[in-house]
Amino acid sequence: MHSDILTVKDLDRYLPAIKTNEDMRFKNKLSEGVFLSDAIDGLVELPDESIDLIITEPSNGPKNEKTKKNFPTYTNYLDWMEVWLTESSRVLKSTGSIYIFCPWESSGMYHSLLSKKFHVQSRITIERNNENSDSSKSKWENELFDIWFATKTNDYIFNQNYVVDGKIVEDEKNQDSKSNLWFHLDYYEVINRILKSSSFKLNWVVDPFMNSGSVGLVSKKSGRRFIGFESNRDKLLLSMKRINEGE
């Protein structure tokens, strides 16, 4: 288990190492790193068709990522969503994929938005404890979470095989089940399965909403190259610690 507490020693070590948008030098060559940046500002700095895989869990609810205040209208929120998804499509390679984690309340919205920019391939359902559950309310407890899997084109990496026009070129022996019901996996195992299914070692992975850095941590452990953006400084510091120390 990782600790969500940053010690004075941690702050002394990681505060001076924080990188911002001004430190991004991606135009000529990509470099690994995590940055204090909102998703759109970070994605804008990435070159066209440079990223192999995006895995992310956007913040729930219509709030502006920079100001942390509610958008004036839900339409403004959808416009903001379309902007970062458009940038995600731009930076993905033609063989690239995007996986978006979301609760059931916003699942339909993501399907609609992704369908405008990507080829939606599947909706994966996983078990996940609902930390905000209120057991006092008269309703079923929600322990399911959705992951939307979409690709830039119909030529994409899947299960370490190359897919052309929706068909696997070469089957791999002893593949994991391709069921879209993923039960009895912890969060790290879910991310690892996505990485193995939709990327190779040394591929570039991006998380525009990094939170505490789980995608970056698993990406580094599995030999992928990682770039992450997080607008909350404390969460960024925690992710820096976790990724560096491999917690």
C-alpha cells in the first residue's frame, strides 16, 4: 500500500523538481516526465501523432480544471471535454488507443463524445469500490466502473498483434480472455492489462489527468515511457514520489 502522506523530507526533495508548461520541450523530441499542468495545456504541447496510448480518469462533474469552479453551464463543460478529446486524437498515432475510466453516471456521455473523434471498440466493466457511497440511501450499492476503449483508426495494437480493418493479423497463443468483464483485479492489474493489450515496451503513454500517478507508476514498471499532467500541486508531488520510489 502506498502512503498518501508527504513528509517534510519528501517536500524538500520533490518541490524543487516540479516541472511546468514552461519546461515542456516536446516540439522536436519527446521526453519523459510529469508536469504541473492542466490537461489541455499539456496536450497542446505534444507533437501530432506522437503518442501510442492514453489512459486516464477525468475528474467527475462539470468543473473547470484550472479554477476548480463549476462551469457556467453543462454545455460549457461538454465543450471543454470536446477540446481535450480533440487534442487527444491529434497527438495519438494512427495505431494509438485511448482508455477512459468513468463511473456509470457519465458513461453514456463519454460514449457519445468519443464516437465523434474515435472508433469506439468496447466498453469494459470492472469491479471498483465506490468511496463516496452512502449506505444510508435506499438504493443498490454501486461497485461497477466503466472503461471506454477507443482507437484513432481501425488499424491498432491489440494483444501485441496488429489489427487491420478490425481483423487480427496474427493470433498470439495463450492470450488472456478478451471478455469485457474484468472482475477480481486490483487497479494496478487493470492498468497493466491495458498496457499489455494496447502497447509495446518503450511506447509512449500519456495520462492527462494524472491524479496520484497510478498510470505512470505501472507504465514505468512495465517498460513504457510516460508523460503525465496534473493541475493539483499536492497530487503531482505525490505522484512524483510514487513513480520515483515505485510504490
